[in-house]
Amino acid sequence: MNINLIVCISGILIWLLSFLVMNSKINAQKKNLAAKGKNIPKAETSFGASLSLTILVELLPIIIPMKFFAETVACVCGLLGGYIVLNERLINLKKADSE
């Protein structure tokens, strides 16, 4: 198997794993807010778009052939972007809980 394909597949799997972990934390925070009777703030419209773009960045090396270094950078950017978007959502929910 080609090393570039291994990097792409591992990047997608790590993105998916981090998404599942962060999503479970977000859902737990939402349940916590609901249990306290507080309003759950809606996600910003940029949340969905940003999350979609991180998926696109993860899939970009599969769609467009790249050199190994560029492919690795694209995968890391997708992972970091996904983490930032999901972490921002979690922070917004925790901020609503503290108010």
C-alpha cells in the first residue's frame, strides 16, 4: 500500500475518532444544561460550514494527488481545524452553563 494513502486513511480515522470524542462531550454538556433547565444555545451558522470544510481538507489529498509533505500538512490542518471548531462549540456550551 502506498504511504500517501496510509497517511490519508489514518488522518481520516483520527479525525473521525476526535469527532466522536468531542461530540460525546458536547452531548453530555447539552444534557447537563437541559437537566438544569437552562436554554441550550444553538450552534452558529459557521459551525456546520467550518466542520464541512475540515472534512473537505481531510479528503483533499485523496481527491487531488499531492506530494507527501503537502499531503501530511493538509491532513494535520484538517485535524486541527476540526478540533478547534468542536472545542469552540464545547466552550460556548460551558459558558452558557456558567451564566
